Amino acid sequence: MFNRDDKVEITSCADDPRAAGRTGYIVDEVPPSELTQGRWTVNQVGFFIGPVLCHAHELRVIKSAHT
């Protein structure tokens, strides 16, 4: 489970493979729904990469926003 503003590493990303290996921040305030097909929104991934949608198994928390 992720929280808004958690810093995460994107280990892989079916939505945009260029995001793999980069870091970003979780945007969602609530767990993802069917609208995003259960994927989390990650922002600030890179200058030429917009927000990406990633499944939980594609992400790893680097720094929790709640610690």
C-alpha cells in the first residue's frame, strides 16, 4: 500500500517503459480504482516523461511520506 507523496522507485512500467529505473512521487490520496485499472499515479518522473500509471508490483517505496 502506498500513500500520497511517498517517494518510489519504478522498477518497471507497462504504461511507459522509459520510466523504469527512475524515481517519482505517488499522487493518489486513495487506493486506485477501476478507473485506472488498479494502477498508482506517479509524478515527477522526468522532464520529458509525464505522470505514469504503475501497478503496485512495479513500484518500491524509497521514502515514506508518513515517517
